[in-house]
Amino acid sequence: MIITKKKDIKDILASLEGKKTVYLFGCDSCAEQCATGGEKEIKEMTAILEENGIKVVGSSIPEETCYRQLILKDYRLKPELKEAEAVLVLACGAGVRTVADAAEETQPVLPALDSLFLASVERVGRFFEGCSLCGECVLDATGGICPHTECPKGLLNGPCGGVAQGMCEVNTECECAWVRIYKRLEKQGRLDALKKIAAPKDHSVGIRPRKVLLRETPRDAEKKNKK
């Protein structure tokens, strides 16, 4: 799940300077769970914008704002969306990008949130970063604890010399990721996994922007045949 936080309203109003009408997009998935882009937040944003002289001509809360087909459907069915001077998106950066790609090039699509990290969910309203989307997963060798993400130094071969009483020297409130890895592998009888030296991170697998095509469309096949 993508964790987001609300931008300062002053920054949002500054990005909308000169605009008189705006359309709002929320997100009924990640942003709704983060209390940054659900129905309540859309209503709050509507009130704030209208208090500042900006008319909200409509809003949508798609099931997933990063799903292009859902956004294109709104652009087909809601003429007020096309007519808005700007679109403000209460969703993650992927949601903003998806709306921007669906909009006319002349229509500004602006973010109302900052995207923080990809999270695991402890329970409703409690999240922690569990994956850095590096493209080269090592969790098979580290007991499901990612050193690339959970070690502030991203060390791949054991703890640094600064670990003290099992705690991280960079973030002293957190137990060292490698201490946690050792303890878990020990309980699993898999300490031999630590004897294997991990190779340096292959950052080429994380070159952006990345794309995955799980289903080939006729257009994809046509492009492939032309090559």
C-alpha cells in the first residue's frame, strides 16, 4: 500500500493560483486508508477551496486512481471534468500520473498529497515501510526482513560497527535490521544463509521508469511484429 500525507494547503492554493474551477479526484484504495483521499477528505478539500474562491465543479473517488481505464471512463462520462481549469488529485503520485495521462495536455493535473513509501499494514491506520521496490529481492536469504529497506545504510552483508545493544545507531529507536535477521534465521535453523556473501546491489534492475506487461494487447503484438 502506498502511504501518502497531505500537502500544506498553502502549497496547494499556490499551485492553483489563477484557477477558478477545479475537479477533484480521490482514491478509494490506499489514500482512503491513509485518511488522505477518501470521501471525508474530498469534502474537506471542497470546503477549503470554495472558501478561497475556487469552485469545485465535481469529484470522483475511483476504486483505484492509478487504474487508467477507470480514469478514462470518468473523462468520457463527466463533461464537467473536461471543462475544469485544473484537476486536483488526492492520491499517490501514480494516481496523479494516471489522471495527467488521461487529461488533455492543456489541463493542469496537480497533486494534493505527498507519496511517502510502500507499506505493509500492521492494522487499520498503522503502517510500516517494508519494501523499497528495488527490483532485486533478497528476502529468501534474510528471513523476510529487507536490509535494503530496514537498514538506514542499506547494508547487505551484516550489521555495521555502530550497532549497540542490538539497536541501530542511525535510528536509535529501532532494533538493528541485521540483529532481527539473525534472530529470525536462528529460530528457523537457517543461519547458514548468513555465510553467503551478498553481491553488490544491481541497480540496473531498478532503472526508471519501469513497465510490466502481464497481458499482451493487440496493439502490443502489432508493435512487436513491426520491430
